[in-house]
Amino acid sequence: MSGDTTAPRRRGAERTRELLEATLELAEESGYGGLTIEAVARRAGVGKHTIYRRWSNIAELLLDALSHVWISDLDYRGDGPVREDLREQFLRSSHALSTPPIGPVYRAVIAEAQSDPALREQLHERFLATVEQRTLDRIERAQRAGELNAEVDLRFAAEVLSGTLYYRWLLTPRPVDEEAIDGLLDMFTAAYARRD
């Protein structure tokens, strides 16, 4: 009886992780424009149908790949003073955005989203709205704890806190460094801190 020489089948979670990592590698090498389901399938050593069973298009696959390595960086990890929590999270996010694979891949996705309304909507739902909502949740928690002015609506503040650093990172040559983050938080504190 001849032995079975086929490789053992990989479990779903392991195969999915391999596909996500292959997607990020290719996106970093060739940008969004050079990324295709076929290229990911070749890199991962699978058939196209394996990918299409999990994702309906390349945008969904790439956004899942970004989530795979980045989504935890969008969480606030502390419950100390709100300024310290904001600062820690912004420093962590800015590091992720300035290093591979997230930085170059995310820039490529944002560039492509300008001419692809469906991708822009998915990008907003998966990342930008998540960043804004988690920031709003954190500052509203600080408001309930008495750190921030109880009389103000913080929704616009959350948008400014989130958007300022993305604007600086995407559209200017200026760094998102400690000085920039501290300056933003100084403005936020001056405007919204509780005054007894």
C-alpha cells in the first residue's frame, strides 16, 4: 500500500491567516493597483475559489488583512486620566501608521478609495468610524467620571482628535510625533477640561 504523500489540510483559521499575510505582502510590494485575487492565490499557493469562498472582492480581503494586524491598535488600553490614555493610544497608532506593513498599505487603500466609492464606504465603516467611535467612547467615559465638562457634546471633539493626526500623516510632510500629539491634547484639555 503506498503512503499518502499529500500535505495535511490546514484548518480554516490557519489558512485564513496565511491568505491575509500574503495579501499584505503583495500590497506592500505592488500597491493596491497591483493587487489581485489571482496574485494572492499564487502567493499563498491556493486556488482562487479558496479566496472567493471567504471574500467577494479584493477590497474586502485587503481590509480584513489590515484589520488582522492593526485593529487592536485602535483600542484604548487604560482607564487612567483621559489625557494619558489618549496620548498612549495616539502614539501607538502613529507608530503603526508610520511602519510597514500598515503604513504603506493603508496609504495605498486611501488613495484608491478616492475614486472607488464602495471602497471609501468600507474604509470608513471598518477603520475611520471605528477610530472615531472608540475615541468618543473614551472621552465620554472621562466626562461621566468628572474629568471633562459635563455640559458639552463631545462628538465633534472626537472627530477633531481622530482626524487631526490622520490629516497630518496623510497630507503634510510634518511628523505625527510626541510634540504634535501633545499640542493636540493641550488644545483638547483647554477646551473641554472641567473647571471647578
